[in-house]
Amino acid sequence: MTQKIRTCKPYGEKKRLDRILVEYFLRCGYYDTALKLAKHSRIEDLTNLDIFLVAKEVEESLSNHETAQCLAWCYDNKSKLRKLKSNLEFKLRQQEFIELVRKNKRLEAVGHARKYFVNLEDNQMFSVQKAMGLLAFPPETEVSSYKEMLDLSRWQLLVKEFRSENFKLYQLNNYSVFTVTLQAGLSSLKTPQCYHEDTKNADCPVCSQYLNDLASKLPFAHCSQSRLVCHMSGHPLNEHDHPMMLPNGYVYGENSLVKMATENSGKIMCPRTKQMFSLTDLEKVFVM
């Protein structure tokens, strides 16, 4: 019975990790990878694959400068989006207006405005007034405020807007569990020593090149009690491994220094300064 429990626990942890990875892949747009992992781990029913696959189709249509599919999504979720006070449908209609102006179909743009820019909220009126100003300028205008509205990068902003509304609709966080877990883990291990070349530890994940960059903007770990760790061995300095100071002021564990002296005919080389000393030069450090 005990053996069975031990076997089930790693299995359950592997399933949990796979679910976290599937969600992360879906959020990053790696849909094929997410599907393969979910199928391999047999966790299709434990993930939000259906939600993200529908979102994938909508995002692709927006990236292709099409609004029909996203508007259909808005219509299917109209009541929920109204409760969320979403502006997505309004922004889509505004983008349709801009595209008509871009194609010099100004009369159609005016008809579009009369049909869809009605019953506006106070915060929407200013955007409509600004958009209507496009009718007085050519598509290749250099006026900064209107040139910005005609910029094709607005479609990517619509993709982000849709993604945010989709997460709110299904009560999904803006950050994946994988991202939050990784940041929490890095922050719990991060210390100022991780960002100085002479104090980095090869066994510390945060000291590695890529994780070091990822953790750069995270807070340092809160340590209510400090611990002395030997720079050479990575082991804590305590009554079993006394801290010993070399004449140059650097402190290492006694066990590491004795081992080095045994292998080098009684000589000790400081790993940081490359200076040579003997065992008799060591002084014991007492920490109060």
C-alpha cells in the first residue's frame, strides 16, 4: 500500500506539471505543441483547449485584418461582455470605419458611422469624434494623431484587447500559472550575490545565464536570518565547517581549505585573487 502511494504521488505531480505547461503553450500561441502534450499525457479534459482554440481562430482573423469572426464572438457572448463593460465591439466598429477611410470609401464610412456609432458612452464619444476627423485627411496624412489611427499596428492592439476580454470572460488570469510559479521560485532564491561575477554559485539556478536575466526585475528573497556559505564548496559554514579567513580578507570553509592544502603540498590558492598562502596563515572567524 505504501509503495502504491509513493508511485501515485510523482504521477500526480507529473500530470499537474503537464497541465501547467499546456496552459503556458496555449497562451504563447504554441497550439500544436500544447495539443501534442495534452494528448500524450491524456489530459485533454483537464485543460482549456476548446477556449484557446476558438481564441486562436479569432486572433488569426484579426491578424488578417478581418473583423467578422471577432464580431460573431462578441455577439455570442453579448450579455456577458455587457456585464464586463467591454469596449471590444466598439473598437472593432471603429477599426472598420478606419479601414473604409483608408480605402477612400468616405461615403460608406459615414453610413457606417451613422449605423454603429449610436448610444455611445461618454468615454467613447471622444474616440468617435477623433475618428470622424479622418474624413478631412488623406490616407497618407503626416498629422501624427491621425497617422497613428491609420497605422496597421492597431490590429495587433485589437488582438491583445480580444485576448484580455476572453480571459476576463472565462475568469482566467492574465498571467499563466507557469509564469507565476517560475517568478516565485526565482524570487525566493535571488540574492544580491547572484549579480556579481565573483560571488556567483554554479549550483544556484538564478546565477545561470538565462534565469539570471529573467530574474533581474524580480525582488530579492527576504531572509530574516542570514547564513554563511562557503564560496568553494557551496556548503553552509557552521560548527562542522568553521569559517576561516585568509590574509587577503576572503573567508572560506575550513574543510575546503584543508582539502586544497592536502592536494597542493600545504599550499592554498585563493579562488578569487589567485594568491598563494599556507595553512598557518589562516585565522578563525567568529560570528556574533
